[in-house]
Amino acid sequence: MNYYIDIELFPKKELRENILLNQLYLEFHKRIFDLNLKVIGVSFPKYRLKLGDVFRIHGDKESLEKLQSEEWIKKYPKNYHVSKITIIPQKVKYRVISRVQQTMSQSKLRRLIKRAEEGKGGIKEEDIKKYKIKMLQGGLDNPFVDLISSSNNQRYRLFISFGEFQDTEIKGKFDTYGLSKTSTVPWF
């Protein structure tokens, strides 16, 4: 992972930063999926409480060139600035940026209710209210992007976790969101 691309977001009154990031991340995810690239990682260098207005994509030069070979940032071209492929600075820290999933969700509750209706276990009628209360209390504080599933057109939140800083890189594979539970990305 020697190179990176920065995509800076320029929000407008009608298109807030989070909306632009949601759209950008969805297009990025589709492109990575189509290319089956497992060596591309992402970071958010302006992350504080929110993910920020810079979306950084890390990888080797060849993979980043493949990613950019087709214009995948189609909508709202005036709202993004895409940098050139640039070499990563020498003195950087590293960190794992991964996906965090809630253990309790509305979709899981629907599946449990359906199983109960079909007589295949599931959740009891009297436990549904308890499940909902516990689900609402156990929300995640992590930053997130809102995405839309291409398979069922349902909205879902991709919660992101930022690991501790490390001095050395851990190489490995990334998922189609550019995230990994073990592989690090440069942080600068």
C-alpha cells in the first residue's frame, strides 16, 4: 500500500457533507465489487466525531489506476475533487479501520418474527417488546454512512470503527467497503 487518492467533498446547502459521502461511498463500494479488488483500503483523515470531508483510498499504483480507469464518481462532479495518485509519505502511523455491526437490528427482529410465524423457533410474542427496548438502548456511537443494498434496495448503516495507532503496517485483504478487521491503512 504505497499510494493513495484523496477525494475532497464540497458540500452545498442542498447537498450536505453526509449525503455526499453516502453517495460517494456507495459508488466506491460498487466499483470495488465489480473489479473484485481486495487490496484497496480506505481512511477518513479528517475524522473527529464525523467521518469528515476527505475520503482517502489506499492501494498499490496498479489497483488505484484500475479504480480510476472508469469515471465512477458520476453524480455531482462539482461536489468532489479527486486528487492524482500520490505516493504515501515516509513517516506515517497505521491503523485498522473496520466495520462494526449491531448485534440487534430491525431486520434481525423481522427474521425472528417470521421464523416464529413459520413454527421454526424465532421469538415469542411477549419477547418482541423486550427485544425492541434492548435494541434501542444498544445503539452504536460509531460514525457511519447510509447505504442502499443493490440486492434488496433496503437502506442500511455501515458503522465504522477506528483502531489504535500502530507503528508498523499489517498487510492483508480488504472487503468491498475498503475495510478490514486486521489489515492496516496508513494514517497521516
